[in-house]
Amino acid sequence: MFRGVQAVLFDLDGTLIDSAPDLAGATNALRAERGLPPLPLAHLRPWVGSGARGMLAAGLDVAVSHPEFDSLRDRFLALYASRLLQETRPFDGVPTMLAALGARGMPWGIVTNKAERFTLPIHRGMPLLQGARAVVGGDTTPHAKPHPAPLWEACVRMGVPAEACVYVGDDHRDIEAARAAGMGSVAARWGYLGVGSSVAEWGADHVIDQPDTLLDLLA
């Protein structure tokens, strides 16, 4: 259990919202443009946390070193931008958890590696996220997670010291960033978790299986 927590910060994709269907949809749209059949969501889902790089690797077997990587990445991002909220939904239990935080007067914010040009429209388009006191994207500061700079920026915007915050995420980078920022860390096991990673080895202060368990850690 954490003591003296004044605010909670969350990763976005894989923690608060399930954006995998729209990211997979953009990947399959790109495959269709190249005359390839769609891939099942189950195949693409584990790669969502790696962004465009991961989706191109899983969807087209295209690595960063591929000569077409840059053009394919740009096309993928354009396709994704056209469908940001078609199928994206909050994870089960997240609305209740956020409502409970609000009822307690506990401020919360979002820190994600997703670029602002995607993060901010999603934030504006989902009523659930309107309660966020800070929204920090992957390009808001000069660094992305696992660098602690984005988490510190959220603390500045919320007026809360880092040591009084807890960060919740579904990727090893989230836990590394929280540790580097001097925050408590919680790994969300319901998220994407990456490929070939073991959440038990991340070194998070706590690992939780469902959103409402976070409330018990803040009691």
C-alpha cells in the first residue's frame, strides 16, 4: 500500500483505453493497400505498445532498417489518424476507477508515449478522459519514456511533487520511468505488456489484475 499519495498518473494505451482495434485496423488497411489479407487482432495486439515500429514489424515484417520504413510509417500513421476513435474503448473497470478517484478528490493525469497529434484528439473525444488534470504526450518534452521527463512535466502541470505520485502502466518502460522519476509504480496486467516480457520481472511496486485494485493500494 502507498502512503502520502497526492496524485495518480496513468499511461494511456493499454492502461486506460484499449486502442488495439483501431491500431490493428490501420495496420490491416495498410496491408490491404499492398494486396495482403488482414491479420487477426490477436496477432497484432501484443505489439500495440511498440507504436508504429511494432505494428509495421508485426503487420508487414518491416524493420526500422527497411528502405521503405519511413514511408510505410507515415502512411500507417495517416491511416490511424483517420480512425482514432472508431473502436477504441476504455478497459472494463476503468470508468468506475476514475470516478472513484474523483469522488476521493484524488487528481489524476495521463502520460503517454503517443504523440500529441493523436493523444490530444483522443483526450478531447472521450468524455471519460476529461477529468485528467494533465495530459503529456510522447513529444511534449524532448524525451519519451522510459526517460522521467514526461512524468516530471505532468507533476509540474498538476502542482504535485514526484515523490507524492504513483504511475500506472502496462509496459516495462512505464515502470522504468516511474522509478527514474522517483514515483511509486504499478503494473497493469490487463494491458498489452509487450512481447516476450514478464511483468513479474519489471520491478514494479505492485502488479494489479484489474483497475479497482488500485483504489485499495491508495487507501
